[in-house]
Amino acid sequence: MIREIFPVGMLQCNCSVFADETTREAVVIDPGDGLDDMARLHSILQRHNLKVAAIVITHAHIDHIGAAARLKQSTGAPVYMNPADQDLYSNLDWQANWLGMKTPETTEIDAPARDGDTLSLGSTELHLIHTPGHTQGSLCVYAKSENLLAAGDTLFRDSIGRTDLPGGDPRQILRSIHNRLLTLPDETEVICGHGPSTTIGRERDRNPFLQS
């Protein structure tokens, strides 16, 4: 599987491109805030000769979903998001004002991304795992055959997602991590929503927020 991970936007959200080497179909996870970096993303798609089959949003904070409308317009790919985050997406103007940035365009969400749903990239299956706590609709994307997890802002290297914004719940995010993520194999590589990658085993052993 082709993997490209790179930071985008004002808050340096990690955008992930997963693609099948045979079909050249791609899934873009968290394309950013919509202000910059579209040229870089399209350059990566062109370099690998990829067609975007789906745009998956791990949660509806502006730095992760703001570019969804522009990417959908340029590729025709459907946008997947958990319905529990619709209120957040409907209030991108509030989020933009809070950060002092321009409100990006919005688009209709084409498909609900629900716990247990699966997207296929050739022989690779991408499993959606609902992990509420950072937001109520937060989800992770797990490629079991690749030992790879795109965790959004649920789990970070040595940290967890903040819970002091609308939709956040500190007890809920810990339940999500312990019950849904720490059950994955220790060698699972974790692409975090911001910052460096990690592994499930490392965070189980060293993350100060996850110790009993």
C-alpha cells in the first residue's frame, strides 16, 4: 500500500494518503483546513497517478475538515464523516473566528462513517473505529493488514486529545483508547493527528495519561 503522510494547514494537521498500488485508488484522511497545501496534495496524487475514491474525516475540527469541500470539488470523491460531529461541521464559522482564520467552504457529507464500517483499497481493508472523547464523532482508521492506524486527535505520542472543546469528554476519551485502541497489536503504527507517529505498544507502556 502506498502511504504519504504530511502536515498541512495552520495547525499542521497530519494528512494521510493511503492508496492501492494496483488500482491506484486512494483514500485521503484529514485533508487540512482549506487555506493552503492543496497544491502539495495534488502533486502527491499526480506523482503516484492516484484517483481519490474517498475523503475520510476523523473529526470535524476545522484543521482536519476545512479542506474537504475543495478536495471534493477537485476530485469528485465522496466525504465520509461520523454524523455525531455534524453540529461541529455546521459551525465552522465559530471555529474559524476562534482561531482568527477565514471560514472555509463547506460541502454536504456524502456518507456516514460509522463504527465497524469498512472501506476497501484493493486487497486492503480500512476499518473505521468510533473513538468518542475528543469530539463525539471522533473515529480512527485501521488497516489491519498494514499494522497501521490513523488516530486523528484521539491518541498522540505521550499524550491524548484535548477534551476542553465542545463535544469533548475526558472520561470518554480514556475509555475509547483503553477499550478500542489498546486492544490492537503492540506493533501497530499510529499516525497521530499532529506531530510524530508512535506505536500502540509504546503508548501502552509510556503514555502518562494511560497509566493506571
